[in-house]
Amino acid sequence: MSYAAIIGIGSYLPERRLTNADLERLVDTSDEWILTRTGIAERRLAGEDEATSDLAIAAARAAIADAGVAPEDIDLLVLGTSSPDHVFPSTAALTQTGLGLRCPAVDVMAACTSFIYALQHATATIESRRARTVLVIGADALTRHVDFTDRRTCVLFGDGAGAVVVQASDEPGVMGIDLGTDGSGADVLTIPAGGSALPCTPDRLAQGLHHVRMNGAEVFKFAVRVIPETTRRALAASGLGVDDVTWLVPHQANQRILDTVAERLGVPRERVVSTIANVGNTSAASIPLALDDLYTVGNLRPGDVLALVGFGAGLTWGAVIVRWTKGPAR
Ligand code: ACO
């Protein structure tokens, strides 16, 4: 059996910062409301000439350098995003050429769970020996789809990208995986217009149907239910339990979600990675960004057990258990 192991990691955040004080000038909100309800202090915005593929390319370059592989060694690129540069070509194709790669490249779209689905795709391809080295990216510029006059959503999101290089290995690596989708919850979180169902028209644009629509309370309830469930299932598939987890690395949507999940799972708060204060909800990028943060500050040791857990629109969710096999950060 060939296993898959993470051999390189990198991330990228755009320069432009948007603080809570900046948002106070845009909508009727306050730093205090945003901090206590979400835990977010600031987020990054992609520059006007920066698209999702630009964020992806920067993160991927860092991951490839960290892995120490040559571009020609990469057999497949899987990119998770829900804010693609265009309907087509895929963001993966643009990222592939930007990186000077020749391998097949494909987008995976599962909203904020996209990175988890992309990692599963990479793992399955390596385990079935159809690829040896796979570049997995989570990249999103969701602020492009946010209505900056809607205080219920514009305070939440930020832009960024994270990437890992996954390679065939004699030992895991990636262990148990659990994935789920429930399309009956599609209305809970959606960008209604801009696709084939509701192409953008002046009327729909005037109604703001091309912006993120969210039932915040429903997303909250869904998240605190599904994160413990999917984590436990992926741990069971790995022959492990909650006590074996060194780091829980959940999708970063709201600090109160992270706190509730820590309590429900019985994981000490200090074992739950949180980067939300500085980056907000970066969608598909949030898990690899949080992982890179752990790695760069020197908090990952070989043998650590990581539970990477995502949830998002669809509704979608999923968890990947990883035994960390890499040495310390560069
Ligand atoms: N500033 C000030 N007041 C606000 C703001 C704001 N930015 N946003 C909403 N309010 C107001 C509301 O209008 C409401 O006022 P009202 O009672 O007069 O109508 C009041 O605050 C309470 O609103 P709620 O929506 O009930 O606030 P809640 O405590 O639920 O917090 C939040 C809202 C933060 C969105 C919360 O529901 C949440 O975090 N949900 C999870 C959603 C999430 O994380 N989504 C991220 C994207 S999804 C994903 O990543 C998978």
C-alpha cells in the first residue's frame, strides 16, 4: 500500500488589511460587536489586480520550495476554491501555467470544505498509484462576492491561500477521512446569481443576488453539530480517539464556533488552532493557512496527530486525520 504524506506547506496573504475600525466607517457596526460575536479583528483583501489564482500561485510557490521538489516532479494539481477567477478556464489551469507546471490541474468546489475535498482527491490518487506527488491548494477571494453595505456578512470574510505538497510514502501520512454533503441545505449559504440558474442581469445585480447570502444562525448550528461528528468518524477510521489529537485544525469561520466545538469534543482550547483574529474567514484557504501558522511558529513535531476539519456551503463537511511526518519549519 502506498500512503500519502504532507512534505511541504506554504501560504500567502494579500497586503491590504481591513480592520474593524475600517468597517465601522463602512457599515453600522462596532469593533466590540465584531470581536465578541466572531473573534475577528482584521482580515486581508486581495489587491485590485490580484485574482484567486495569484493568491494560489504565491502559496504554492512557498509550499513547493518547502517540499524541495522540482516542478517537473508534480504529477497533479488540485485546487479548492469557490471564488474562481472565471467560470472557465479553471483557476487550477491558470495556477498551473503561472507556476510553470505541465501536469493535469483541476478545480474542486465545495465552498469552505474545498481544501478537505481536494486533499481527499490527492490522497486517493496517490494511494491508487496514479500519481506520486500532488500539489493541493486552498485559495479564495470571497471578499469579491461580499456586499460591503451588508453588515451581517461583510465583517466575516478575508482573502488568502494555503498549499501543501503531498507525496507517496511508506507510512501514513494521511490516515482516516470522512466527507459529507447535504444539498437540502443549499439555501443556508449561497451566492444566488452568476451561474446557470440565475445569470447576472441588471435587475438581479440591482437586487444584490450576486452577493453572499447567509443564514448565520443556521450555519452556526450546523457547524457545531457537524464538526464533532465528522471529526469522530475520521478518527475512528484512523483507529484513533479524540485524546490522540495533538492539534484540531478547524475551518476558521467564527471563534465562538471553535470554542463550542472544543467543548463538545472535549479537546482543550489550547489544542484548537485559531488564526481567525488576523485573517477572518478565508474559506478554502483557512485550514492550510492555520496549518502553516502552526508549522512556521515551530509547533508541529513528527508524530503529532492533526485533525483537519472543514464545513461550508452545500452544505458540505469533512475531516482528514494526518500524522505529521515532517521535520521542523525551514
Ligand atoms: N454589527 C452590528 N450588528 C450586527 C452585525 C454587525 N456586523 N451583524 C448583525 N448585527 C445585528 C443583527 O442585525 C441583529 O440585530 P437585530 O436583533 O436588531 O435584528 C443582531 O446583531 C443579532 O444578529 P444575529 O444574526 O442573531 O447575531 P449572531 O449572534 O447570530 O451573530 C453571526 C451573527 C456572527 C453571523 C453568527 O450567526 C455566526 O457566526 N454564524 C455562523 C456563520 C458563519 O460563520 N459564516 C461564515 C461563512 S460560512 C462558512 O464559512 C462555512
